[in-house]
Amino acid sequence: HPLSLCNTSEDEHTESGFITIVKLEQPDRDPNPCLSLANKAKLAGERGARAILFDITDDESAADQVQTPLILGLSQPVVLIRGHDAELLMGVVNKNREAHVKIEVKEP
């Protein structure tokens, strides 16, 4: 769960193989996030996430944070989504439903 990335408790256990989905807030609504985007991605990977998805609809500037050495060094894919696709995915998350995700990388 996205909020668990800010949880420092060691009591929370997650199953490995999950995909972390994080909805980023507008920078002015969350001026001091608990972790940077790169550190959220790193922590999710350390906790067993197979992929990390960020909904950047409300924070388009987050796209600039992806090209950091920390994120580029992760073995898990970091995916940025926005707009209608993000809205559909967040609808699944908000209803606590499960979905199967297939990530394909298309070369330019």
C-alpha cells in the first residue's frame, strides 16, 4: 500500500511480488513528503515490489525526478502514469480490488 512507504514500523509485512502504486500530490499540497520519489521507489523495491507505479497526474514535475542514479540503478521498473489511465488504475486501488498488470517496454 502506498502509505506503507512512509511507515517506519517493522511490523508491517507484505507479500513479495506485489506492485506498488503511489499517487503523488500537488507539490503545494505536500511540500514536505516523507520520502523523495527516488527513495519511495527504492524502499518499495526493498520491501519486495516487482514494479513501482507513480500517478503523476497532479505532479507532472515528478517526471524529472526519474532520471536519478538511485532510480536508474533499481532492478524493478518504475512506471509513470497520468490522466485517464491513472484514473482507471486508482479506481481499482481505491476500491481495494485486485488487478493483473503486464508491463511492456516499447522501444522508440
